[in-house]
Amino acid sequence: MTDSTSSTSRPRILSGMRPTGKLHLGNYMGALYNWVKLQHDYECYFFIADYHALTTDYADPGQVKQNIFEVAVDFLSAGLDPAKCTVFVQSHVPQHAELHLLLSMITPVSWLERVPTYKDQQEQLREKDLATYGFLGYPLLQSADILLYQPRYVPVGQDQVSHIELTREVARRFNYFYSPKRVVPESQGGTGLTEPDPDKLLLPEPDVLLTPSPKLPGLDGRKMSKSYGNSILLSDQPGTVLQKMAGMSNGGQRPTQHDPGDPAICPVGDMHRLFSPQDVVDHISNGCRTAAIRCDECKVMAAGSINQHLQPILQRRVELERDPDAVWNALDLGAVRAAARAEQTMLAIRAVTGLSRDRSGVRVDSGLLPKDQPQIRDLSNFKDWWETAPAVLARNLRELWKKEILPSDRVLKPDAEGVWITRNNQRMYVAVATESGEGKTWTFSVKPKSYEMLVLLCWGEDLALRDFVVPQKLFLAQWVAAKKRAGKENIVFSVSREEGRFLLNLPEAAGIDITDTEANYTIIPSN
Ligand code: TRP
């Protein structure tokens, strides 16, 4: 791509709008006007949230496509330029739905019930049955919309802030489960515990880019809203704007035109402050306060200023309406670009959630436990190792384990002696012991560091090797305590066999059952 949408050095932003039909000046000033400015400085994704429209209009989707078209025409005529930013329809990029589903797996229902817009909207739209799963999930779908593109910022108005907060919480929870982990030792100011590596987050948390939302009253002085029928549309012709403005409320001031008024509390004054040049604002302000101009004159001037602003928009609209295919084609192009970006995120997410179509790493199990497959772990050929010095034995057994036992698609990066780093950056220590004379126990001695998993190689008197792959969650608390007590000494612990079970005995706590971790390599990610 040679156009400016391909620039990756600009911070990425994303925002969406529900297709409610032709946009009014409130929608425009509250979002689109800003987006048009942002497209020059950011890598932008702007979309029409048609799935979101269905959360409330599911019973009556007949208008959805028409509304999409109208909003698209509004976007483009307002100045969003497909050569500068990516404009698309949400449902044309089905990864939105896919990520929403995956996020729904990890999102507590209570988080959604707590979002303030949930109850508010249900009350405001009483005529609709919004006790649905989809409506509860509205803000989570929005989280998926956002996180899919890993944007730095989300430009929205104040009313959407709670949805961005939810998005950040969901991202944090997702990263906690699935992002590559690291450990920063306490000696380096870290917690010594496993945490998502901030440089490798699958879903970085975006920030709100708060859109300035100037006060834009409707014709009756209340907030401009489609449902109040008090709107001026972005697509209104100059004559319509003039006519609508002539009927605009002046806030109940100036009972007669000889009475002065206060433009600071007049809805028409608000329009001037948004759309008129400063000299006109000064002129009507003085005229109003001194009763030197009449309200109808003031309204005509406000209409003139609005029309001035809308004139280039109307002109682009005329061209677009002459060629509706160009509008649909722009959306098609946008969907292709958006899907390319979205798919990058989804590939990584499918991989960590076990949904990739990569076949490697799937073991075909005979159903027999390793102890029943002595050919794999039978080390009788190596019985002269039995008497070698512990350090030599440890090196040999680790070597053998890595070559013969560790599944070959698990790639480990060598670290310190006996320490390897997994593909998701977990530290693994491979410890070795031979069965001791006093009975069925293996005694290990390990440096007092943090490990996210221990591989315990227990070589028995029967010359069979048992390999336990023990995740940190089984030993973390006890290990932290043992580490504290050990100071600079090694931590000495054992594995014992009791009634067919294998128990890990740490200094602080005996009897952690590790039987089921035998030969279980599922916790080490494959490629
Ligand atoms: N909920 C937003 C609104 O009502 C629309 C929206 C959907 C959105 N998905 C989004 C906004 C993602 C920003 C980012 O205006």
C-alpha cells in the first residue's frame, strides 16, 4: 500500500457509531467532526456498529441496511477520506463476533450488570424487551471491537467512558490468563511472581481520547436527539435549516422583543458559539443584551453560520448520492483493510486459546500411562550412570530427557544450568535425583530462585525414570516460604512414593500430590 493508511508509525485509534439513520448536528459535533480531524495524525479505524444496532432493534431489522448506507454517506461527506483512514461496517469483519465470543468466556456476568448504561438504557427503551443476552453483552461487544485492533486510543464522548473502563478490565483479565509471562525478581524491584510481560500483551489496554462534547441543543432547547424530533440533520438543505432555526426556542427569554435577553443561556446563542465567527457572536451578544436585534434576525444569522459549515458537506453528498456504488465500494475496501489488521490479533488469540488449526503439539496417546511404556523411560542401558557424581549424572539425565522424553515440538531456550525458558517465557528448572536407599524417596537440592515450573526427574532403583512436570500453582506459596527460610542455601526437598501416589515434600509443607503431573507436558506451549 502506498497511501497514508499504511503508515504504522502513527498511534492507532478506533471508534464506532451505531447506524441510527441520518446523522444530526449533535452526532456530528460529538464525534464525526473530531474523527475528520484525527484522520490526519493517527492510523484510524472508524466503523458502523451494525451488530450493536441489532442489540436493540433485533425485532425489526428492516431499517438496518438503509441506515448503514445513510451513515456511510454522512461519514464520507463529512470528510472521512478512505485514502486516509479505514471506514467499514462492523459485521463485514466477522472477527468482531469471534473475539466477542472468546471474551464472553472470561467475563464475569456481574461486570456487565454493573455497567451503568445497562440499566439506564433498559429504562429509557421500555417499549423494547432488552432482557436479552445480546443487550447485556453490548459493552463486551464494544470491548471486542476495540481490542481487536490493539489501538492506543479510543475517541469517545463522556457517555462511553464506562464502556472503555470495562474494556480495560477485560483486557487485563485476558492478559492475565493468556499473555506471555515474566518474573521480575524481588532483588530487581519486582514481585518475584509470574505476571503478564508488559511488552508482550496480546490485548494492550487502550486509553480514552475524550472527545470535546460542546453543548449542542435541539430546536426545543433540550438535548438534540433523534427521538425528540428536535434535530437539524447533516443532510438538511439550507432552506430546511433556515426554516428549522426560525422555530428554535430562545430558552423562554425576551417575552417581548423590547426586553433584553442573555445569549449565554439561549439555545440559539449556543448555536452561534459553535458555528458563527467571533464578530457575529459579538454582534448578536450585544444586540441581544440591549434588545437591539430581534430573535428572528439572530436565528437567521445562526442558520447562515450553520449552512456555511454544512455547504462543503452537502456538496460532497450530492456527488456520493449520484454514485452509491462508490460508497459501498469504499466500505468493501475498508472491510478488507480492517480484517487484515483484525486477523493479526485473532491468529495470536486462537493460538493461545487452543483454537488454532496448527496440528503440531497434539499427542496421539495410546491410552497407556508412561509407566506402562517402559521402552520410553527404561534407562537400564545407562546403569553405569548410576554411580557417577551428582553433577555429571544431572547433566547426562537432563540431556537425555531433552532429547528423548520432552516432546519434540516444545522449544526451550537454555538459561542457567538446569534452567530453560519456554516459548511463553516461563522459567523451568529441571531437577534430577536418584532413588535413595532408605526407601522410595528422591532428594533434590535446588537454588532458591523463582521457577514457573519444575521438571522433576526421578530415577528409580528399577532403572526406570519418572518425569513430573509440576506447575507453579502446585507449589508457589510453599516455595516462597522455603525460599525465604533458605536464604542463600539451596532448598532441599523430596519426592516420595506412597501407596502408588507421588508426593512432593517441601520444607514448609509435605504431601503435595504430583501424581497427575507425570509425563504431562501440556503446560509447556508448543510451537
Ligand atoms: N457504543 C458506542 C455508541 O453508542 C458505539 C460503539 C460500538 C463504539 N463499538 C464501539 C464506540 C467501539 C467506540 C469504540 O456510541
